[in-house]
Amino acid sequence: MKRIEAIIRNTKVEQVRAILEKVSYSGVTISDVVGHGRQKGCTELMARGITHRMPFVNKKRVVFVVKDEEVDSIMEAIREAVCTGEIGDGKIFVSSIDNAMRIRTGETGEAAV
């Protein structure tokens, strides 16, 4: 099993949800996060004639666990759904999951996912 964590633009959450629905994957966790990449969060905003440098950028973190054989296709589907070709499109991270348990039933492994 693999854990996929995608850091994406706030405006792209619906596209990721639609992609996951298309591949019949229902379990997902989405949270608000802030951070910066190589650009050090240098978003400029004009407020009352003053330019502000924001040290962090608001993003969404989408996390879910999939079977090993699904990783490449889901990563590519997410990329196609959220890519604008501009700086700040985000990142996708994949890590190994040793085990999982569905608390309600006690199922473990891939059956719990």
C-alpha cells in the first residue's frame, strides 16, 4: 500500500475529487495548509497602496492510501487535473504504508483501505 499526499492550489480541489470519483476511489482526507516552495512564498498583495510579501501561501493537502499498482495512474491523473504550467502548481509525495486497520470491523491491510 502507498500513501499519496498532494499539495495543490485551493482552486483545484474539485478537480481532484472528480478524478478520484472517476477511478472509484472514495476515501480521501483534505486539509488546509500553508507553506512555501522555492519561491519562499513571495506572493505580493496590494492593500491600501502598500505591497506586502506573504511568507506563506495557502494550499490544500489531499491524502489517501492506494494499492501499489494504482499509484502511477492516480499520480498522473492528479497531475493532469491540477497542472496549470505555472509556478505553485504543487507537489505529489508517495510513501509506503506497512499496514492499516478499519476500526469498525478490525479488517487489516488492503481490505481496510
